[in-house]
Amino acid sequence: MAQVPTNTAYGFLSEIERCVAKEALAMKTPGRPRILYTLTETGVEQLLDESFEVTKAIREAGLAEGEVPAAPGSGPTPRATAPAVPRRTVYPTRQEHRPGLKLTSLQPLYVDQLKDLHNAERQILQVLPRMVKRASNAKLRAAFEELLEVTRQQLERLEQIFERLGKRASGKKSTGMAGIIEDAKEMMAEDMTPDIRDAVLIAAAQRVEHYEMAGYGTVRTYAQLLGETEAASLLQRSLYETGEADKRLTQLAESEIPQEVSAGAA
């Protein structure tokens, strides 16, 4: 096993809790208790595999091969050379974001999914005005402006549902919607003609609508199962609106994107 100094391990102990052993150290003088954190070999392997920054910290501490640091005054200890570790992105799980969430029945899952939709709608309200400005086609701009008003109404319905449930709507970020919006921003940063930009905007808007359709369809069903008839009716209305918006965007793509654009060389 490898013993990791507190300043190295403190920042990521919660992520590898099963691979860490803690031991209180004897204190000669009163004060804040000192804890020795011990990584098992499994813990070291997990850190080396999952986190580039943690790997760097372990290497600097001389622990990449399970080496135990020398005690103060005992002289330098040869440090083993760690094998190259490929860097990869680690996406935190839902439990890491909200460790207190316990899904033991349908009710908390229903509330959780409502919160996801509420935050998604707020993100949409922030990005739609920019989409209106970037659209060159007048009909597409009008569709986005209408979608902006519809989104406000959908957000109001969600807030009505939360008020009736006696729950707060805040507390969760819709990472799914954030990813869709981020992808759209990256695409919009590319050099393109106005017609192609409109096509990209339509594609991004339809991805947004599809996310909403999946979300509203799910929570509508949950509301029905839980006997929340008024909420189910409100959610069904939003579900219908998202479907109609998606159909309109498809029609715009078919009728407003010039034929020479769709037939152009890749």
C-alpha cells in the first residue's frame, strides 16, 4: 500500500472513498486532529487511470509504483518511473453531483426529472435570443421568436407544478441540455455562409426540441402514475408544443434551405 500526504489526497478522497483507509494519528499537543489517509493498490491504479492531475500529484509524491515516502531526515528515496498514462476525460456521475439524492420511489425521480426540465428551459431562454440574432432567414427568426414565448410559458407551467408539490425548482443543472447548447456554439464558431448557418441553427433547435419531448413525455407519464392529474395535463400541453415546434422546424429546413446549398459539394 502507498501512504499519501494529506495535501495530495485531500482534494479527491471523496471520489475514491472505497479505496481509502483513514487512521487518526496520536497528537502530542491539543489541536486539530491529524488523519493519515492510506491508499490501497486498487486506489492507486484507479487514480492513475482516471485522472491526469491526480496522476501528476502521485508522481510528484513518488507513489506511482506504490512507493512509500521516506520519513523526514532519512534522506532521499529513489523514485520509481511510472509508465505513461493516457489522458482521458472523466465525466462525474449523477451521484457525485448530488450525493444526497436517494431514489427509493417514483416520487423523487419525478421531482428530479422536473428539475432537469426546469433548468433546461432556463438554459433555452438564455440561448434563444442569440439564435434569433444569428438567423438570416426571416421565417426562421420568426419561428425562434415564437419559440421563445412558448418556452416562457412552459417554464411557468413547471413552476406551477413545483408550487403545488411544495418543492423548489432549483438545485439541478441539466447537463444534457448544456451539452446540446455547447455543441451548437462550437458549430456556430465555424466559418460558414448565412444559408448554412441557418441550417445549423435549425439542427440545433431540433435537438433541443427532441430533448424536451423526451423529458416532457417521461414526466407526463410519471404524473399520471402518481395521480397528479393537473400536472399531467400541463405537461401534456408542453409536450404537444414541443412536437409542433419540431414539425415547424422540419418544414423550414425543407422549404427555406436553398436547393443549391443542399446539393453543394461537401
